[in-house]
Amino acid sequence: MNFITLAASGSSAMGGLFYIAFFGIMFLAMYFIMIRPQRKKQKEEQKMRENLQVGDELITIGGIYGKVISLKEDSIVIQSKSDHSKITIARWAIQQNLTIHDDEPKKK
């Protein structure tokens, strides 16, 4: 009887290790599929927002096309294309910079 109880306890320990390994592999897969690409995208957006210059044309997250008039630490003044009105927006509200600078490395 002692042999049967030892065999049963050993298989439950192996089952526990299997589940721990399974969840570890699932966490790594989720990291490489979801979290890592999102962080890379956030870093690229932050770099784009930091490298803005006066005169750049951009699109806000609200869909407003404009040209950068002045830069401040947390905000930017843009001039809209449609009626040339000036709008102050937060830096985080910039979706895309439409101006291509020559000093940026070109992607192949």
C-alpha cells in the first residue's frame, strides 16, 4: 500500500509542475505577442512627439490637420488648415507627424 500512495503523490506533483510550466509558457507567449509590440509602438510615438519642430504638419487624435506654430513642454500651438485658426493641444494628442525630415534614418 505504501507504494501505491507514493506513486499517487508523485503524479500529483508532476501535474502541478506541468501546470506551472504551462502558465509560464502562456505568460511568455502573451508578452511576445501583445505587450512587447505595444511598448515598442509607444516608444516610437513618444520619440515622434519629442522630435517635433516648428513648421511640421501633423494630425491630432481628433482628426485635425494642422501646422506647428510653437512648441512648449506639455502643449503645442497648431494652425488648422481649413480656417487658419490657432489651437493649443497637448503633446499626447498628436497622432502622426506628416513632415519627413532628412536627418531621420530611412527605413528599408
